[in-house]
Amino acid sequence: MTKNQTVDLLRSQLPGFYSVEQVINLIEKIEEEQSSPKITLDQVRELTHNILASIQNEASSDNIVSLEDVEFELGWDRRIEVRDVPINFDVIRDCIEGELTEFFEDEQEVEEEEAENEL
């Protein structure tokens, strides 16, 4: 059932406490809120900055790459070459997930406060 079909059905069958216009306005408001963009460009920049800062913090603590686990080999001309640098991608994922979770929890709290203020 589409939004228009729902509105038409309500117009034909809705006797009761709420007016048809009130119910239609509620339906339209719900759909608008779901389709409107939630994140601004400034918020994306702030979130990107926070994620990068979190990853840099972990990197400076040697949590992303353990220097003890880096493998070297002696190459041609007696050059020392890096053979393997094991990266702990779990730490990077946790940084990104933590920052995203914090951001969206904050946004949800703001939306809930705005909804309470509207009532």
C-alpha cells in the first residue's frame, strides 16, 4: 500500500477522535523525517576528524602496528628492507565503530530532545 492509498483509505474510513487532516499530517511528517538528510557536510567533516584523531591516538600507542612484529630482511646491496608489517585492523575498526556509535547516539539524543520540545 502506498502513502496515497493509505491517505485515501483514511479519508473514507476515519470517523473518530482525530480529524482526517491531523492523521494525514502525521503520516506526511513521518515520511518527510525518514527521507530528509540527517547529516550535514560539517557533521561529516567533524566525524571524519574524530575518526582520524582516534586512529592516530591508537597508532601513537603502538596498538595498530606492533614494532616488535615488523619483519625485515637483508636485500641486495645489503639494504634492510621491510618484509612484513602486521596491521591490527580490529583496532582501526573499533576506532571507526566507536566514533560512529558516539556520533549517532548524540544525534539521536538531540532528535529526541527536539521531539519532546515540540510536544
